[in-house]
Amino acid sequence: MSTTLNNSRDERVPVRGLEGVIAADTSVSYVDGIHGRLLYQGYDIHDLAEHTSFSEVVFLLWRGRLPTRAERDVFSAELVAEMRLPSQVVEMLKLTPPNSHPMAVLRTAVSMLANFDPDVENMSPEANWRKAKRLLAQVSTIIADLHRIRHGQPLLSPDPNFGLSANFLYMLRGTPPTPLEAEAMRVLMVLHADHELNASTFAARVIASTLSDMHSALAGALGALKGPLHGGANQRVMEMVLDIGNVEMVQSYIAGMLENKKRIMGFGHRVYRTEDPRSPHLKKFSELLCKSTGQEHLYEISRRIEQAVMEAKGIYPNVDFYSATVQHALGIPPEYFTAVFAASRTAGWIAHIMEQYADNRLIRPTSRYTGDMGLPFVPIDRRG
Ligand SMILES: CC(C)(COP(=O)(O)OP(=O)(O)OC[C@H]1O[C@@H](n2cnc3c(N)ncnc32)[C@H](O)[C@@H]1OP(=O)(O)O)[C@@H](O)C(=O)NCCC(=O)NCCS
């Protein structure tokens, strides 16, 4: 029997969940949780959602300024040209069990890509810029290819007439997006591209701060995004909306969940104390797309859920709530929703990784020790 000897207590107090801790400087994006504002490199998300292509936003996040038209066109074409995957990675996608989660496959595939990237260990800014473009483009292709492999469909090459976001949808579904679908996909990708120091971005920056490679940092970020308290919420929102099934059931379903102290997925936020500024844009496209695909009831159910949660708890929807019905109406299966989020957020992760490299200090916090101290050592033959 061992005895506990508390020599002294560790009196330091940790900040649970690092809530409110300012852990980095960034110019990539700014979240004002009180006033419900989101800026990418100084530009309001509402302006970007209205006016910019996804490629423009990626250029902005990585370069810190909006591109000229000529720069945007060149950059967009470069991204589309980088969508090809090494054949070994495609083979690996085919080897994954059909029921493994697309986020798990994506995480593995990004890790595997590192082994085939000629620049993987080259940390020069030029090499990082090349890797950034390749990785961003390849993440979309991994998701599209996985979906088609699992449906026994032939893999598609990107169409040079589309940008990255429209190509992503085209290569996943096999049908060219309508103007409304292309617009919804653009907005979806623009809105998810960055969000300051959320859990996955922090994970990416921690890994980058060890001066590990970009692929490693991205694989870590994907692991963090996968969780239901982060990017995994959008899939669960859709499962809930489909489970509720009709508008009349919303009130009792939500009341039942709250009585059982269950969290309603797609609601609440660590930083926003008011409406998430991304939500109204997604709500608009949820309505338009659900109507245009004859699934208006799914939009109506969502709207009633929003009302019910607001009345019961005063909590606003976050980005994951209306993005669920947007993606569903675009023909994307729910298990791919988080991966689609990841395809866009890769832009932000890479911006933060490059920012970390540019002014690095190893991220290494400390913890309060709550275990025993000074236990007398017992040789192995006297234990038991
Ligand atoms: C995102 C999230 C983890 C942030 O949580 P947080 O900052 O830790 O907030 P807290 O857990 O302190 O919640 C504060 C209060 O709001 C409630 N709350 C927060 N989100 C809720 C939700 N989605 N459903 C029901 N109640 C919720 C909590 O129960 C708590 O209520 P209480 O004070 O009566 O106990 C949380 O809102 C959540 O779990 N949301 C659902 C998952 C989701 O949509 N994630 C995507 C985030 S973009």
C-alpha cells in the first residue's frame, strides 16, 4: 500500500478550456463576439460573402491583401491546376473501409500526401507557398474522390471553366452546379474559411510552432475539427432535422432534448454572445436551395428549431446550423459535411501556419499538478 504525501499544493489556477486566454497575435481574422462581427484581414465578412470568390478570399488570407482581377484569375487557375492527387493516395482512398468516417479518411490522406510532396521538408517561404496551393486544392479532391469511389463512380478531373469551389461540387457530384448552387457553394466556402483561434486552428499553430511541416499541422487540425463540439456539429444538425421530419414535431423534440440536458447541435458559441454573422447568409441559401429542390419543409423545420431554441435558451444558431441544410440541398451526404467545412477551413489553417512560421515561438504552456507528491518508491516484488 502506498501512502499519499502532499508535500505542497500547486496553487496555480488553470483557465479551463483556455477561455478568454489571448494565445497569439494574428492579422488573419478577427472575431468580435459582443457585436457579432467577423473580419478577414480587416474586411467585413458580409462584404466578402457578397462580392468575393473563394480564391480571392484565399489570396486575401494568405497574402494579407485582396488580389487584382489579373492576380485573382491566375491564382484561381493555379489552384484548379493543383487538384490532381498522387495515384498512391487515390489507391489508399479505395482501400479504406466503406464505413470509416470521411474526416478520418481525409486526415489519413493529408498525412499520406506528405510522403509524395517534393517540398515537404523544405520550409522556405517559396516552398511553403507551393505546398499551400497544392494542399488546399488536394483536400477538395480527396473528399470528392472518396465520395465517388464509395458510390462506384468514375473520378473526375477539374473543369478549367470553374473555380475551386464550383469544381469541388462538380467533382463530388458529377453534375455541373447550377448558378444558384455555384453561388451557394462559393458563399459556404467563403464563410468557413477562417475563424481566428478556434480549437483546430490552435492545434495547427501548436504543431507549426515546433517547426514541424505544413502537412503535419494540417493533419492535427483535421483531427480537432472532427469533434462534435467543433466542425462535427453540422452533420449532427442534419441528422436532427431529418429525425424531426416535420414542422409539428419541432417544439416537443427540442423541449425533450433540453429537458434531458442535451445540447442542440448548431447552437451556441464560445465567443459570439449575439448572432453569428455567418448564419444569416447561410439561412438565405438554405431557404433558396431547399425551395428550389422541393425540400422547403427542411428549411421550415430549421427555422422552427431556431425559434424554439431562442425561446427556451436565448441561444443563437452558429455557422453549423444552416450550413447543414445548404449542404444537404446541394446533394452532399451528411457524413461529408464536416469534410466540406475542412476543405474551406484549410485556407485559414494554412494562413495561420504561415503566420506562425513567420514569427515563431514554441507554444508550450504549463499545467497545474493535481497528483500525489513524494510517494515512497516500492520495489516491484513488494507491490500488490
Ligand atoms: C460551441 C459550444 C461548445 C460552446 O460552449 P461553451 O462556450 O463551453 O458554452 P457553455 O458550455 O459554457 O454553455 C453556456 C450555457 O449555454 C448552454 N448551451 C450552450 N450551447 C448549447 C446548445 N447547443 N444547446 C443547449 N444548451 C447550450 C449550456 O448548457 C450552458 O447553460 P447553463 O449555463 O444553463 O448550464 C456549445 O455551445 C455547444 O456545445 N454547442 C453545440 C455544438 C456546436 O454546435 N458546435 C459548433 C460550434 S461552432
